Amino acid sequence: MKRRILRIISPIVGIALLLAVTGCAPADEQQRDVDAQPKPTRIIVADASTTHHLNLYVAKELGLFEKRGLEVEIIKAEDLAASRDAVVSGQADIFWSCPTVAIAAIANGAPLKMIAQVKTPCTSVLVVSPDSRIDDYADLDGKSIAGISPTCEAVIAYSKKAREVGAVFNLEKLAGGPAIIALEAGRVDGAILEEPHTSIAELKGFNVVLPEAAAQITCRTINARTAFLKDNPEAVKRFIEAVDEANAIIAADPVADRVVEIAVQYTGAPEEAIRHGNARLKFTTEIQEEGLSALADELVSLQNIRENPGDALFAEELRGITWDK
């Protein structure tokens, strides 16, 4: 009887051992497959939030970076200069900025390159009170106009138009929010604003005048640290692909609920203002070479830089993709 029991148990034990061994194999193989897969490339973006950077936020929130093997982290910066400094110092890899910020930095030796356009044209405009008598560029003579900086491309555009008719205005260096407050208080005669502040001002009853001044000026760029570009050229290309996909999503419906929700989430701007002006933002990754070169020439004339960097502005790794196409 004992032998019979042993004969029955032995095959059962053998089968159990076989199952135990073979059962582990698929799990081990799966783990090896996971280990063999390339780890996502980590990219840190320094960002001074604005609806002008909406394509970055949409790409992040909709998983467009992740599906291309990129782990993108967005760190907040106080302003565009702080974003630039974070990338130059190696705390971040990529930043969005006004083109003049990047042009001046590159011309003055910063280890940066432009990798793509953000949008074009510039959407900044001059906003005035309903009873303003500013109807022409000559009317700007002697006026106090709020603007973020004398090297802002929109301020350059309005200053140039005024000079062409012999007018000069006094620039009060104020960012969007403070500029609107100054306009409401009557401390300035006008303000050069961009979205969403233009829409915020319009919804308060202020008027846009002479909008064509900056309409032919190119706008923001995406910029990267040269060392990061050299080490991760393919990852940067995939990064731009993701931004391009985000651009298409925004263009299809700039005020789609999810797009607006993301804009509010990242910028804190009023939803009404975003819905009012989002369609004005024309996103693209194709670098506007002539427009950027013209801005560089203006910076030379302002003695902000010594010479136009020319093609040295642009990342060789993106030649034929976002520029020199």
C-alpha cells in the first residue's frame, strides 16, 4: 500500500516541479524585456508660464512626450530671463522665450541654440482707453506707453513705426498685469500687451489701435542648451515632434474645453480671456529665419549686441527639420 501511494505521489510532485520551473520562465523573460527597453530621456523645461507656451502644456498633459519616450518635467521660472538663466546654468535643458531674449544671449556667447519657433507672427498690440486720441503713429509722440522692455520685439516694432514719422514715446517698463493697472489708473497713455493680457484689457473695455505694427514680426522661439543638444539630438527631435502634434490639436479648435482647461491650469489666466483670444495664437515649429535675422539687426542698432549671429542662432541638429527647409 505504501509503495502504491509513493508511485501516485511521485508523478504529481514531478509535474508540480515542472510547472514551477516553467511557470517562472515567462515572468523572467518579461522582466528581461522590460530591462532591455530604453529608459525615457529626461528633459527639464524652465518655463515662465503664459498662454504663448500652450503647446508645451498640451503636449505634456496629453501624453505626447511620454509616447515618444520622453520624460518631460516643467519647472517654473519667474520670467523669461530666469528661464534662460536656468538653461545656461544647466538646471534645465530647454526654454520658451521671446526671440530677442534668445538672440541676445546667443550673440553674447551663451551656450544656447534655437531649436524651433513657438508661434508667428507676434500678437502684441497697443491698447488704449476708449477716449484715447491715439489714432496714428504720430500721436505717440511724447506719450507714456507701458511695455515690458525696450528690447521686446513688439516694443521695437512700435518704436520703429513711431520714429519713421518723427515721433518718440516714453517707455514705462511694466509687464502685462501692472501695465493694465497703470492704464486703468491713467498713469500711462497706452500699453503694449500680448495675450492673454490683451483679451483681459479688451474685456475691461479698452481698445486695440495700430495692430499692424508688430503683425509682420516673428515671435517666440524654443531654445536648448548646446551640451544637451549634442548629447541628445534624437530626443530633441522627438520633443519637437510632440510639440508639432500639440500645435495641430490647438489649431483644430483653440477653444476646445480640454485646451482651455489646460491653459487655465498652467497660467491661471481667466477662462473668459483665454476663450476670447486663444485663436489669435498661431503655433508653428518652423523657424522664421528672415524675421529673426531682422530682429537681430534691430538689437545691433540698439547696441544690445555687437553683430547679427546669422545661422549661428540655430541648432545644426535641427537643420532641414525646423529651419533651412
